[in-house]
Amino acid sequence: MTLSPSDFAYVAGLVRRESAIVLTPGKEYLVEARLLPVARQAGVASVAEFLGILQRRPDQNAHRSVVDALTTNETSWFRDREPFTALTDVVLPELVTSRISTRSLRVWSAACSSGQEPYSLAMTLQQFLPAGWRYQITGTDISTEMIKRASAGEFSQVEVNRGLPVQLLVHHFARSGTGWKVTPALRENITFQQMNLTAPLPPMGAFDVIFLRNVLIYFDVETKRTVLRNVSRLLRPDGWLFLGAAETTIGVDESFERVAIGRTSAYRPRATVPAGTLGKG
Amino acid sequence: MRLILRRIVGQLGFEVADAEDGRAALDLLAGMENVPDLALVDWNMPNMNGLEFVTAAREDARLREMTLVMVTTESEQSHIVRALAAGAHEYVIKPFTSEAMIEKLALLGLVPTGANT
Amino acid sequence: MSDQTTPTVDNLREIAEQVWSAYLDPEGIRPLMLGETSEASSGVSASVSLTGAWHGHVVVTCSSEAARNAAAAFLAMETTEVSDEDMTDVMGELANIVGGNVKSMLPAATAVSLPHVVTGAANRFPTTRQICELAGTWLDEPFSISMWQSRELAEVPAA
């Protein structure tokens, strides 16, 4: 029972958009094997049937399960590196100047998955912020399962080898059973919460930096607009939005302007007044 | 393990030499005209273990430019801290995937851009 | 010595998952299937000894066929290309990795030996008792990982 070429192409497209993984023909067995548990969990007997339903009724949650099942162990710390370099090179220095009166920053990791992104953000902020500054990170994800995992902060030997400089490993983690667990000091400034970005969002206060990476690709244009509108309401007027490597707001939401930083881009609310005369930051 | 590492770094374009223990490695290095860019070092070896090798390499002016990456099952915090204090640049805990090894090498600037990963 | 520091079969399972995911089954489609297994009459058995604050052995045992498959996976070769030396090396490395990860859960002053590989018979350790075993099949061949503790020390009454 092998996948039809069109089903395979559908899955390959989904996975390629989300990760660097290219599923070449010949890997049908892999897709079958990895997606069978996902199909079963959705109460469907076969992968073909599951994919049929998914293609007729696209579902964000199911899309995520499919990609997660085919990209396990692919989640890296400081994913893509450049956005984190952009933070330390440009964004944080600017915020440290503009937020001097409050000396605190708020960051939202809006598709935090198993937690590597919010913890990477925490490591970056801890390293960069001067003494006396505080930060708060909110990590949200549509999956309750992922939120539980991220909140626990435990990672396997194989997971901590992925893109995490060893100096940060020994500084921010402690051995726990056969794996590693984040230290209380790293964990304490992060809150985790289940959240659906396409629905009206609960009040969360305004953020200085939002990471919304590799989530928009799952949505059609209308839903992308809804999500960006929801998210931008929670971004400070002089805040910074980071999207995934292949994503952009251009053509989707004109209220953002793109700013090139090194080899990556960030998006900022288009100023209705010239920079420097923005209200309380 | 040496065979596996040979395969991974060989694919990145490295020329690979190997030795059985720290002492044999130092002897091999003494005879080389060009000092290698990278040394992947296990911890538990007879004659001279990985920590001793790292210490010796960092003390040798000729070998000082070599990037030292430990590749070992020793995963206690104290071991890692000692290796870093002795001068190791990075540390890979076994088991590791080849992507993880390549990412660690990329962090150290040792993967030429466009290399097959 | 508190029993909480003694590794359990769950810990062995976590370690095995890591090893399979990194070397023997990176695509996640040929896992170690746990369950009853008949002891391989002739196979390969690799062990490392733990000494110091804890005394015992970690043993990885499987059939020759399974060892051949493991070597092929580890070294990215065809099973037909695998030599006896490759099998010994890879089994030794598996014992080394599992043993090393087990050791990191034991008291700090524990040391792990270089691996010892035996073919055609299982490794036998008189004066030890088995603490836990992860047994099953991989690619339909018997495969087991077990931990043994030296009996004398295990029976020393608490001070």
C-alpha cells in the first residue's frame, strides 16, 4: 500500500516549505511509516485516507502533526542563526537605548513547539542585557502537548547536540536522568501558554519583539492576514517582528515595513509619524 | 567511531588522518608538515587520554591554531567544564547525528559554505 | 547508596532510543521492538565494565545478523561489505555509548572500561546479578541491552 504520487507530492510540498528537508521520490516508505501513527491518532485507518481528508479540509493542527512527524529531531537551537545575530547586532542595542526608562523587555515566541526557540531567546537576552535589566518571554503554541514539553524544559542528548554551543549547554542546563534540563534561572522568566493564533487573542500586553517563525506558511492568504493583524495588535509601535526564512508580510499586510539586517529581515509597524517622535515606548 | 567520523567530515571536504590515542596523535602531528585545522578527540583512550591531549596541544605553540572538538560519551557537566578549561573549543556528546556534528563544525566556521550537508 | 541512582529499564530504553535515532534508525522506521526474545545461541556480545563507586557491567548482545545490520547502518555500508572487524568495532562502540550514558547517571567516581567483545557466546559474568534488561528484536533479530551489578557489593549491608 504505497502513497499515490499526488499524495506524496502534497506531503513533500508541506515539508519542504517548513524545513530544509526534501522528500525525493523513493521515500514513500518513510512517509507511510511516519504518518501512520498520526493518521491513527486522528481516528483514520490509513495514511492515504488521512491525506485525502487533509487536502479537502486543510487543518492547521493536522498540518503541524504531519510536518512534526517527518521532521523529528530537526528542531535546532538558535534556528537559522541570523535572526539571533540580528537581535544582538541591531535590535537589542536599539531597545536598550529606547527602553532605558523601564529597563525591561518583553518577547513573544509565537509558535514555540518543543521550546528551543523561547529558551534560545532567553539565553540570548541573558547574555546581552546589561545588569539591572529584566526580561519576560511568552511562549505559545497551538499544541497542548508541545506546551507541556516546552514548559518541562527537558531535552535529550541528541536534541542538545543540535546547534547549541557547548558553553551555553553547561551554563544553562543540568544533567537530568539520561538527558538535560534547563536551569531554574533560565526557566523563570518564561511563561508557556496554549494559543491559537487564528482566533481572537487573549490580552497579553505589548511586546517589544515577536518571533512568528514558520507558522504563516500553513495558512491561506486570508488567514495569514488575520494572524498578522492579531499579532500586530500586540506589537509595540517601534517593536520588531521576525518571520521564518521563506516568509514575508509583503503582499499580505501593508502595515509592516521590511528592514534588512545582515542576511535576514525583520518587520516593523509602518510609522505614521517619523521615527523619533513615537509615543511612549 | 573513527570510521563514522571519517565519513562525516570526509563528505565536507576534509582530508582525514587518525590515531589510536593521544600519544600516537602527538607523534603523528609532530611528523606533519601542515598542522590540521581540526582535531576530533575522544576522552577515554589508553596511553594519553583526550583531556591530556587537549592540554598538550594547547601548550604547543605549533598546535595552538588547531580547533579541538571532543567527541565522547563523557557527558557530566564537570567533564565538559574541564575539557573547556583545558582548551577544547566544542564538545559533542555521543550519540550524535551527523547533522548535529556538521552544525557544531559550522558554529566553529569550519564548514565551507555550499558544502554538501 | 540510594536505589534512586540505580538506572532502570526506562533509562535503558531512553538511551536505546537515542542510539537508534542517531545511528541505527535515523529515519525512525526500524526501531528496536521490545518484547520476549529467545537468547541467541551464537551471536555477538559487547560489554563495558563499570568500576569505582559502582561495580558492574553494561552488555549489548545480539545475533550475528543483527550485528551485521548494526555495522552496516553505523558505517553507511551494504551488509555484504561489512567485515568481522567492522562488526566487532561497531558492537564495541554501541556498548561504549550505552555504558557511557549509563555511567553518567551513576555516582561521579565511576569509571567505564574499554569495550570487550565476544563472538559465538554470550558474555558471562559470574558473581553479578542482572539489574535490568531491555530485550526485543531489531529487524527480526534478537537484541538485548542489560545491566549487571557485582553481587558482593550489592549484598553489603548498609552501614
